[in-house]
Amino acid sequence: MHALIHKNRDGSEMNLIECKIRQAAIKGEGIHSNDEVFWKADGTFFEVEYYSYPQKKNGEVVGTVVTFMDITKRKLNENHIEFLSNHDSLTGLYNRMYFENQLKVIDHEDNYPISILIGDVDGLKLTNDIFGHSEGDLLIKMAAESFVKICREDDLIARTGGDEFVLVLKNTDKETAQNIASRIKEEFSNVQFSAFKGSISLGCASKSKLNQNIIEVMKLAEEHMYIDKTLNSKKLNTDTIKHLISKLHNTSNRELEHSNNVSELLMQIGIKLGLTQDECKRLKEAGYYHDIGKITLDDLLVKNDELPMDYESEEVKNHVIMGYRILNAFDETTDLAEIILMHHEKWDGSGYPKGFSREDIPLYSRIITVAESYDELTNKYNKFMMDPKEAIEAVKKDGGRSYDPAIVRILENIILGQ
């Protein structure tokens, strides 16, 4: 019976000396076990909890009664609970509690030098706000995968917060740790999802002496991470905006043409209005990014180049809110955010999202409204494209209702060369 059902987990024979059931018989005492397996005739095993009681007759052991239960489900639940208590449920990495406990164990001179990397994923809030929390979760998962791909098996990697990661490297000097940080950054930067490239700020510090406090080393790594984030924030912001608008333009030739046409028209209108060179440049930039919020629309809406977009549908209306959120997220474009938010307001107050009218609508927004409406009518990708004279007449008919009449007159002068 022992040979049939009582083997090791790997299927190898269990030595009789190690068999607790046999030990119970020899000692004449009951025994309990809940960390073994019994094997079935089909060659599979199940987790088992058993009690073994020797049976005696005239003071001698004549047999053994074994009672047992299949506890496979219980073990799975216990293992799952144990896993969750030590791991982050989203990434599968260790969590903060496990990390803090292990850091005390790792902080031993046999592991010196110990290097710590602190990482903070860039753009998580914006990803959540624009593309939803499912995309934010994907961003975190991909960051975790970048750590796992670069690091060694015995390195301690933990997700310690929403967008925060910690990596502890035993027997690793600072120079080597910095090289690892560079490789993690490069690995994550190759990840493309939604409209972003992966980006993470990393800081590093090392402990090589017994009298150094490991918590202070962590704090130093965190300080270096914030320095890294600050130094690279401007480039990161610029790159992010460029990636967003590029994705929109790659989705639709019409949107690319529209952005370029509107920005050029705005430059010309700005000059006619007597704006300074810097003001004209900013106005042109607003024209280029005015529809950046369309990045959140369904691709089928954006890809349909031939038919005009229905700007009165609730789904499309949302693009001004999203454009505002995107541009308001970066210092470099915060001054454009409100302009973009208002560029579908109408002179008579019938526009959106706030229903502002006349001069309550920012000047730059009023200019964009006129210029983009003209380009919608004359854009070469529009199936119902008008010639410039027809388009100007159509815009003039709506002057004083949808458009600022003064801006319409300036546009007419530019287009007709008056």
C-alpha cells in the first residue's frame, strides 16, 4: 500500500524511514500530517491531510488505521492568500510589506555593496485621465515586465505604490546599478501603447559600509529619482505631446492636413490682427494642437477622411474636454488648454462646452473656430470640398451667429487677397 499511494511529489519513491504512517506504527503513537500527497491510480496526486492511528492487540501493533481528506482546494486557497499577502495583485511583483521585511534580511554585510533603485512611472495620471484606468494598469504591468526582463532572479523587485517601484541589488556597486537603471529605461522606452512611449524616472544609491543606514540609502535613491524626473520632465512633456498628435495624424490624413492648414491660417490672421511675433507663434501652435483631444475618439470616427465629422454628436463634443486635459497636464501647454477647450463655442452662445458668447470667448478660440470651419469646407480630403470663394460665402452666412464677424472679414481678406 505504501508503494502504491505514498510517494514524494515528484513521483519518486518515499523511503520507508521517512513515512510518518510507518513511524506511527513503530512508535505506537498517533500522528497527523497536512503537507503531503497521496497518489491515485491514474498517475496524479492530490494534497492530503491524514491521521494515522496504530491498532494494538495484546500490547502489540497489529495494524494502522489512516483517515484522510483531499485538501487540494484548501491548499490552493491558502497558497493564493499567502501569495496576495506578499505580492502586488496587478503586477505579481512583491508588495511593500514583503519588501520592507526582506530589506531587513538583505541588509547584511555578506551582501555589500547593496544598491537600491527607486522608480516612478511617468504619465500614469494622464493615462488614467485620458485613456482610462485599464490603460493605466497596462502601463504599470509593462513597467513591471521591464524590471523583470532586465533583472536577475535573486534581485528583489517590488511595487511599493501606484506608480512606484523599488529594486534591491545585492553585491552590486553603484556604477553597475546605474547601468542596470539605464537598461530598464531603454527597455521600457521601447514599449508603445495607446499614444505613449513608456518612460520611467529612476534614482540610485548604494550601501557599502556597516554604519550606513539602509533607510537613508533608500531616501537618497528617492531624491536622485526626483532629480531625474525634474531634469527630464520638459523633454518628456514635449515628446508625449508629439506622440499624441502624431498618433492622431497617423490615423487620419485629413487630420494631419487639417492641423497644418488651420495653424497656417491662424498665423496669417494673427499678423493681420497686429499680434506680436511670439503671439502669432503661440496662436499657430494652438491651431496645430486644437484637435489633439480627438486621440480619444474611436478610430472609425477619425479614419473616415471623406465625410465631415459630426461635431454636434455627444462623443465628438468630448474631444474639447480631452484636449483641455492633455494640454493642461504640461507646463509647456497650459496656456493653450483653455483656448482649445473653447474653440467650439459660438458667437451667439449656442456652442459648447460652456455656452459662452461674443467676447466672453477667448480671442484665440474665436480665431480657431473660423479658420477650422473654413478648412473643413475646403480640405482636399473632404468628399464635398468647396472652392475658396464658395467656402468664404458659406462662412460669411454664419458670421454673427457661429463666428465673430470681424474674424470672418479678416479671413475673407486673406483668402480673396483683398
